[in-house]
Amino acid sequence: MANLLGLLIVTLLALANILVGNAFDTAVWLLDDAQLPYVLDTNGSSSAIYMNDPMLGQRGALNNSAAVSLQSGGQQYIQTAFDGVQDNKTASICLFLKANSLPGNQQLPILSFDNLILAVQGSDLVAQVGQRSDNAQTNWTATFSTHEWHHLFVSLSTDQIQLLLDGRELWRQTISGLSFQPSVLFFGTNQEHSHFFDGSMDNIVYSSDPSMDFTACYMLSLTPPQTQRTNSTENSGSEQLLEPAQIAQVWLLDDQILPTAYDAYGGPKATFVNGPQLQQSGVFDNSSAVLLSTDKTQFVHAHFNVVEPDQSAALCLFYWTDTTWGDIVQTIFSLPSLRLSLRGAYLRASVTTTSGQSFYRISALPVGAFEWHHVSVVLASSHASFYFDGELFWNTQGVGTLDVSAGDMYFGANAFQKSTLNGKIDNVAYMIKQGDHSSCYSLATTSAVPFFPSSASKLPPLPASPTSFPATGTTSTFAPASPQPSGCLSWLLDDFALPWAQETNRGESALFLNNPTLQQPGFSPNSAAALFNPQSRQSVLVDFPGVSPAAPAATAGLHFSTLMNSRGSIQVLLSFPGLEVAAYSGYLRIAVTAANGERTYHTGTTLLQRHQWYHLTVSVSTQTTVFFLDGIEIWRLDISDGFRFPSGDLLFGANRDRAYTWDGLLDNLVFAGQFLTPEQILACENAITTTATAITTASTTTKSTTATATTTPTTTTRP
């Protein structure tokens, strides 16, 4: 009965549209409605109906939006009138959707109308044309995933079907004699109501406008029609629709032809200056970026529009740099009255008021190099708000009136085209009329790009404080060498008498700095590990004898687990004079110093997973350095002129000035004054004394606890 009633209502709605000349050529349903059963479009018309009470108010695909949750068991769906595709008529439909489940044995319909159904089955997106006997049936498939928002676009005419998933064109098929009769358009079920979609839908657009292509449809689903008052002196209240190019501009910087950078919405173009390299690896998979070189004074230039008193502009972009040393200044972007730059490793924002006064703010902590960061500014005449990786960095409220007149925008250079960025820029978005930080990020990450983030308009959140610790064991497959090398020192960190860590062979004790917590279990069962909190700048200190012709080699090894691998995080794993191993945004980054003072860097390709144990071995000599992760060599550097590793402190969990420390667990620290392999390092850590001379060996997963016997550590003088 409910289905019959719904069909009757939709039929009456369709008839009303015909009588008034098809009043809604384009309908946008945001699905933010607070009450059933009618779905209001952005014009306030009740042009669609919720069937069988789906759940409203669910978290939507975009920030501050709601979505409708359709449950297959509840046979829930949405329906509206379908105008048909005949003669010169067309139809374009786009929407965001997220599937909760994808059973491989049945189809879950996304949408259907006369002669066509789009559905998901297993991991495939299936399009079927011709459900009736007079038309052939055609199926196409493409990969689809659950629990992630996807964007779907379909366009139909009498001779062609076009389908895009997440901005990528999957199919453009020419089929002569297509005809789709006026009928009912269902979202979430097929025409027979025998199968139902299980998941969420958001921001549906349906249009019979022949000019409605993917970009226009997606722009409507992302940014619903906005209106503004005309400048009529009579203030008649008449309104005009803002075109996409008037609302925002997005330069994806995927262009292949210099010097023009094209706007994704066909608006004003930007200009590449001094020939930067294009088609570099971008911030997203399958995307490109522009590579800027300070030596060549390369940057990107665009026009900045005036900001009216009741409006705000927003600018945002992704940047990447490999240069954060000393006091070198690199500009990320600049507008007529403000600038965001890097001064060494620190973020610096500055503004200039209309009275000529300048104000600035510098970040308290350094920001990471060798990873992508997202920055944005929201500008009004009274203030500006700067954001870094989704967090508010500075609100200039109270400094005075800012210059918001039209002028130049520079990405990678200041207003004098100096202090350029040495690195990459990608996905620049500029909102002209009404801008905010989240919407700018959304445009930069979802505007016709080849890859859509699963959360279209929300920056990836930083991980919450860890509530669990890694299980014992590691992914490594290498085994201890036999026999065990002589002369190595090992600290199992099973001691509970701070501040000293006893060496297993009663050799030199290590010093716990700032009292890290001893946490059980450690790398192996029935053992402990040291838990380091970066806010307390904790580490373990031992003496490093240096590498020289008199002592030509050294090796350090340890087990480690990180509690932080988010973008922008910097943690130092170990350091001694001339060498440092750190985790930058979850990737190992190694720095070594040659004898001539030149510093060489290497960034690993393995993302360190949180709460998982790894093993690191660092072997150095006067001319060779080798690094192993879980027994596998990840980098080797040979220099004929030699390296510079003078004597000093060996710090596990901190750099030399202890400005960066580890965030996680360390266990089984080993040092030897010789060039050892990872297998020999494991043998060193498993050599545990029961007496001063007797040595027994244990496996990597069953440490003896006799090493934790309470003995008085050797007194050692520390600098």
C-alpha cells in the first residue's frame, strides 16, 4: 500500500511539473531534511519521497552535512519522477554514496528507472541497459569499495551513456536507438523492489538540462546553488545564480603545457613562472604536482579578487619541501596583505594592516620536511585565520584592518617574487565570495581529481592517544647468528631501578634521561620495554667511542615500536655524532655526515605501523654505512673520502640536542665496536650472563629474566 501511495504522489508531482512546463530542469536534494516523508530540494519543493522511513541525520559526505541511511532489510529507498530520455532529451544524475556491505551473490541497486539499473555486486559496479526483452542487456564492471564515500555520475542521451566513478570516466558507450520512457526514478532499489541498497547516500542531483556535464553536476552536489543580491539601487530583491567560476577556482596543477595552469571549472587561469617542472608525484595517488626550484626562482602566479565587506575569501594548498635548515626563508603563498612562509624549520605567518603595521607569528615547534602539508588562510577585512594541517595556527583578530583589495597571488614566492619555495605545490583552491577552511580543503581534494579521499572535506585526524601496546614479536624473519660476537654491549631495559639501565654482561650501564616509563610486556614475553613520551624529552644515553682508523667500525641495534605515524610527526630513533635515524611522518629518514661536512639524506619507503615491533641495525665504518630494517638492507652509502663519526653521546630515542625524541617503545639496545650484521646483533642481545663469566643463549621470544636481578650498576661519569 505504501508503495502504491508513493507512486501515486510521484505521478502527481510529475504531472504538476508537466503542467507548469517542467518546472525543475535541475533538482538538488541535499538529504539534510529533518522530517519524513518528503525530500526537499534546494528550491524548497517536495519533489522526491523517502519510502519506508530511512534513517536521516547521518554523517554526510561533506563537512556539516547530513546523509540518509538506507537499510536493505528495511526495504528503504527514495523515489522521484523521471522525465525520460527521448528525442532531444537528456538526463544527468550524480550523487555521493557509501556501501555498508557488498554481498557477492546479489546486486544492491544504486539507482534505476525505465530500461536502466546501476548497482553494486561484490566489489563491482554494474550497469545494465535493457531490462526489457526489446533491448539487449549490457554489463560493465569497475572496482568499488565499502565504508568509503564514492561519487557517481551518469549521463544519458538517445545515443550515448557516460559513467564516471570518483571523477574517473569508466565508460562512454554509444548505443543507437536508446529510449528511456518517463517513469519513476528510484534511488536504492530496482524497478521491481526485489533488491535494496545497504548504505548511505548524500547530495543527489538530477537534471534534464543538456548542458549538465560532470563538472557542473559535481559542483552542484558539492556546493549547492548560492544566491546573492544584485547591485540594483532599487534593492528589488531580485537574485542571480552564481556560476562555479564565480564561487571558486581550483588549480590542480596537473597541466602538461607551460606556462598556463588551468582552473578545474574553466575560470581564470594561473601562470607558471620560470618553467617549473610539472608531472611530479602529487599529494594523491595518480595525481601530479609542480616542482619549484629556489635556484631558478620558480613559482605560480594568479589574480586575487577584492573581498567585499560582508564576504570572506579562502585560499588553500598542499606543499612539500626538502629544505628546512638554518634561517632560510621559503614562501608558501602570499596575498596583498599577508604571507605564509617557512623560516628554517618553523612556520611563519605575517600580515600588514592598512595603517602599515606588520604583525607575525612563528610556530613554537618545527614542522616536518619531506612530507605533504596542507595550509590555508581565510581572509576578511577585519582579520585573517591561518590553518596548518587542519588546525588553527593564528587568528589575527584585533591587529587592525587588513588590505583586501584586488592584487596578485603567488604560490611559492612573496610579493616581490623572492624567497621562493624549494619543493612542490599541489591542488590550490581559492574561494572568492564566501570561503571557509573546510570548504576550501574540500574543493582542493574533490574537484575533478583522479583520486577522491574517502572523507571528502575533512582533514585526516591525528591519532588519539594510544590505549594499547604492540603484541610481542616482530615481522622480521632473520635469526641470531652463532657463535655470539664478543665485545658487544646490550641493555634489555628490564631494570626497574631508574635512572640506570644495567648492561647484561655487567659492563657499562646506560642512563635513562628524564625517567621514561618501564612498560610490560616488551618485545618478548615476560620482559619490559622503555616507553618514551616526547613531551618529556626522554631517551637512553651511552658513550659513543667514535669511528676512526684506531676504532674503524661500530654497530648499534634495537627493537622499536611507534605510537605516532601521522603527517608532520618527527621522532628520532637513535643518534650519535655524524648520524641520525628518525621517523618523519611514519617513514624512516636517515642523515649521515661525510668527512668533508656534507650531509646526505635518505627517506625509506615503508610506512611504520603503529603498535608493531620492528628491528633496526646501523653498521658504520670509516667509509661505509649500512642500515637494516627487520634484517633487510634498506640503504647503503659508501664514500671514499670517509665519514665523520667523532666520539660523543649515543642517544637511543633522541637527537643530539634532544629537541626531537621518540614517541613509543624501545627494547633490547645493543652497541658493538665492530661492523656487525643484524643476525650478530640479535645474538648479542640474547647473550645473558648468569655469572660474570658464564653465558647462556636464549631465543628472541624467550628472554631469561635472570638479567633483571638487582645489582649495583657500575658508576659512570656523564657529561
